[in-house]
Amino acid sequence: MELTTERLFIRPYRESDWEAYYDYFKDKDLWRMMGYRLDMTDEDLEKDFAWRLENPEKVLAVALREGDRVIGHIVVSEPNPPVLADPVWGRKKGRSFSFALHGDYRRQGLMKEALRAVIDRLFTEDPALEFVNGGWFSFNPASEALHRSLGMLPEFSHLLMRNGEQIEVIEGFLTRAVWEHGGKRDWRRMRRFKQQLSEAECLEILKKEPRGVMAVLGDDGYPYTVPLDFLYRDGKLYFHGAREGHKLDALRRCNKVSFCVMDEGYRREGEWALNIRSVVVFGRVRILPWDEPGIEELLRALGNRYNPDPADVEKEIRGHIHRVQMLELTIEHMTGKLVNES
């Protein structure tokens, strides 16, 4: 594969690229972000460079058009074992990628420019390709932001041991359908649009109503629904519960959920039927680690929403915080509807 973008050449490596490769790839911070060993030697780098020369169909150099100097790379491969083992994505045809960029050239949109060109070529050349996948470490928010800017959304995570530490890898996916819509998901539109609520009305319900029902993909593909207390804050919903159970097992397999909230309804004078407003939220749930900044404050805000005694809330937090699991649902799509029961 050879591509030219506004600022870049994307091409196989050449023998003459050794000096530029060594200049950007000797960075130990880069090794950690890629999951490489931190004790690599120059001999190891020479072997890695030789592997790049031997695999021109898999490893692409990212070079500046001005001077054709290599500043990074993209590796395109078959999906990794965790993706192949996934019950949903393992049955689809996909390609995976990883990448690295010289530290002096970050935050200029260069890698996004390169990846977009490669992804476009992959989908264009293979009409049967169903997805492109990329993963990032949970400690690397910049990598997450780059993946999301390409239209990729996290589907599941898994753990790796690297350099003596356990690291969470989050797998993101861009489907052909989303790619064809310019990186935006084409959500189903409400059929009876005249009954649709405004976004302001939807948010009013989420802020006011105390409970809703979450639907997850449960055991053996059966939907599993569970009623939950919740807290709305800045485009996210927060929940608390036990640290094990059907719900958490399902979320670890697939973090896509829907969450439905209904109000108590009202009757117009002289009518028996209730008019009920409901909101359905679609999004992805993140299982929050307990070292997440601000997590205790979120738990306190959630407790104060239901318990009128702040002292009692503090007592519960001190006594049970280590047995509680907090969840964060990021809202990707939301619809509201007014239904008359008659």
C-alpha cells in the first residue's frame, strides 16, 4: 500500500529509513505506550527494523512529504486474539491497526491524516470488510481521543501484562456503516415523530425521575433488564451496585446498553388515560476503577439524591465503599416520547 495525503507519504520502509526510524523509535515513553519491553537494546531495534523491511504489506512508514523523512508507522494486520475470540466481532471480517508517531510531531493531526487515508483504502479495496479495529491503553487518553475522532467507539476491554504491570486495553471499532456516514452513527429515527420530546424535556426527566431500567446483553444472548437508581451529570449517567453479578458479567462482554426512564404520567381533566413521558438512552458503560478522580464525590451525590440525611450517606460510604461498584454511562443517543394510554 502506498498513499499520498496533503502532508504525508504512507509507504513501505526502505533501507535508507534506518536513521529516521531510530530517531523516533528509541523513545522509551513510546515503547510503553505501544506495550513494548522497556529494556530493548540497539540490537533489538535493528531486528525490529529488519522485520519492517521484510513485511512491506503489513508495516507502513509515515513520512513527511517535505523531505520524505519517516516520523512514524502504521501496522495493519488481522484482528488480534481477543477480537477473534469475541462472540460478536469474531464472526465478522475485519482488520486491525496500531501506530506510533515521533514525539516532536504529535498534536498536529498528522497521524489522524495518515490513519484516515489507510482506513479509507481498506474499506474501498475490500467491499466485504465489515470493520476496522484499533486498541488503546486506558492510561493513554490522547490515543483514545484519536481513535474516537476517526469514528471508533469502545466495545470491550481486556488485560495484558507488560513490563511487570497489568494494563487495561480498550478495543475500539469502526464499522463500514459508520465509515460510510462519515464517522457518524446513523441512529434509527422515531417513527411517530409528532410525539417526540425535545432534548430539554428528555434532560428534565433524567434529572427529575428517580429510577430507570437498564438493558444489557445477558447470558446466551438473552436480553437482561435491571431496575436501577441513577444520577445524571453532564451528559453521563452514574449507577452503583455490587461488584459481581449478571449485570457486570454482561457489561464486561459488551458495554453497549439502553436505559429507559418514565415519569409518573398525568391525566387530562375528564379522561381516564395516562399521558406518560419516557426517555430511552443508548450508550456505553464504563466500569469505574476506585482510583478514578472524583468517584467518591459521585457516590456521595448519588446517595444524597435518595437519602435526605447527609450524615447517614457518609456513614454508608465509609462502611461500604469498598464493596460498591460505580458505573458510568456515556450517552451517545437519546430519544423521548409522550404516549397516551388510550
